[in-house]
Amino acid sequence: MGKKMMYVLIIAGFFIPQALKASKCVTCHKKITPRIVQQWKESKHSKNDVDCSVCHGEHSKGIKDIDKLKMPTPETCAQCHEERVKEFKAGKHALAWVAMKAMPMVMHQPMQIAGERGFKGCSGCHKIGLKTEEEIKEGKFRYGSGSCDACHTRHKFSVEEAKDPRACRTCHMGFDHPQWEMWSTSKHGTIWEIEGNTGRAPTCQTCHMVNGNHAVMTAWGFLALRVPEDDKEWWNDRVTILQALGVLDEKGNPTERFEAVKLAKVARLTKEDWQKERDKMIKVCSKCHSKTYAKEQLESADKVLREADKLMAEAIRTVKELYKKGTLKTPKGWRYVPDLLQFYEAKTSIEQELYVMFLEYRMRTFQGAFHMNPDYMHWYGWAKMKESLQKIEDEAEKLKK
């Protein structure tokens, strides 16, 4: 169709190309939000005539009918990226919102701290998870779902940005999951920093998003727990930890929290699920290392976790004994004692130390091992677990007296 004929049709009102529809938005927004317009112009969306209205809908009266607009959700993206959204929904990132809301301590926090609507605090990272329509409406059009754009940030939505390991570090850092610090100071991360993205050093995406697959999942899960455990001694330690999480009751039976763990997939509840993810990782590692070496290294990290669980279980049993003897009283409204998932809402100093031992030091011990960072595994993890255990035992003796 020639340009002349196209404009005749436009005047007649029969046909409006996407590119011209976009200019209506751009005319205003290059004055109101010029950087957003610039980012969109740099995107593949712009080059493929995917304009503002495709994702946000349309309005014609400025601020007067702004309520007509919507914020995109994964379903919006699925119109063009159906396979990637399907993969995302099968991975643990999609469950991040559910996992956050399942934590008992979240309900105790002021909204500004948990940050449910403003995406500060916990929700600043957990917003990547899927939400209900009601939850999205609560945040109104300003926030949207915060899922796909957690990695492909607005409005450039760059694939190259999301493929860079630095895109992961906002969330995968800090207190309970310093994967960025571990990886970036490991030999893998050091090579990447020196050479750049040559492909020689594996990045987060190399190992956890093979060939761009968005179904991110790991063998051990966030809690590094699996059910059942064949090693009887390890299983006894695991039961102690699971009881302190409120996932198993005193008799070893599943509680309502077991269902939350199952829903959020923060642990592996069958041998098959665990082995499936382990086999994937061995395959990834074997692209650079021999399969034997890859298996040995991963199994060595498993053994580190086993030793960490021994220390963790010993500390939990020490605190549990204080409750059994009546030295510590069950806090009002608590169903499980000690309760590791109350985090910093713990009512005694000894339990505050217990939660830090679990959420910071145990995490650093096993995560450091799997991310090939010896210093994190040992000094930031294992050594600190030993220190915490001694503090807990000392405090327990004082409380008994």
C-alpha cells in the first residue's frame, strides 16, 4: 500500500497504523515523562511498532480519564512472549510474592517496612512473583504487577540488560542470600569481571536460566531442605529444623505451613523433584568440567549442608529444652516454639541469635559452598554458626540458673 493511499484511508477513518497511534502518546509524554519516551524509543518495542497503547490501553482527555489506563501484567507480555511467560510461571520467581506473604513475621510489620504497595522492603524484590487481580488493583495503575519488568526494566525492556548478572544483584545480595557477593568474588565471577562477557565464566543466567529458560529452580530450594532424607542422622536433624520452622508438628506430622512450603516450592518434597534439578545442574557444569568433577563438587556442597544442619539442630534443641522446662514461656499467639519464621519478632535474645544463625549463617554456609566461594562458606558461614551455637549454649545456661 502506498503512502498516499494509506493517508486517504486514515482520513476516511478506516485504518490507523500502530506507529501513528504511538505518536499521540509521545506528543504529550515527551513533555511530561521525556526519559520514559526516550527509553521506549531505544527499545525493540518501538522498532516493532509496539506502542504505549498496546500495553497500557488508551485515553484521550489527559489526566481526566487516566483511570482508563492499565499497568501491564505477565498476561500482557504473553500476547507476544507466550513461551517465556509460561516458563516464568513454572519457576520460583513466579512464587516470590506467595513466599513473602506466607512468612508470619510479615504481618507484624508496618506497611512502609514490608512495603507491600510501594515495593520497598520485602516487596521490593518479591514483587517479581505473580499476584491476584485484586492485589494488582490495590496498588492501582502506578505499580502494576512488577513481574517481567523486575529484570527487563521499564521502558527499554532490554534482553541484554536481563542477561547481565548485575541485573540479579539487587535481590540476590545481602543478609540471607548474598549470591551476588559469593559469585562475584568466586573464581567464576573474577574471570567474568576481568574478561567481560566472553562466555568463559558462567554467570547467574548460565547456570539458572539455561538457553534463556525463565523457569528458574534449584535442587535444594531457598530453605535447603528436602523430604524425606535417607541418611537417618541427617533426617533427625532435618526434622528438628522443620519443627522449628513450624512445618512439622511435635509428632513429625505436616502442619498447615507444610502446605505453604509446598505451594511456594521453597523446599523439595520428593526425591524426584530434587534429582530433576540436580541433574540439570550437572549437565550445565559438565559443559566446562568433567561430569565426574561436577558431581563431586555438588556432592561436596551437600556434605557441607549436612554438617551445617548438625549445628543448627543442636542449637534448636538447646532452645527447645528451655521451653519444655518452662524457662521460656510460649509468646501469645505463637503455635510453634521456637519459631524460626518469626525472624526478628522473636521475644528473647537467645531466639534472636537462633534466627540469625539459621537465616544468615546457615544460608551463607551452604550457598557459599554451591557458589564456589570458600571464604563465604567458611568464615562468613560455618565459623559464625559455631560462634552462634556457643552463644546460645552459654545463654541457655544463664537462663537455667
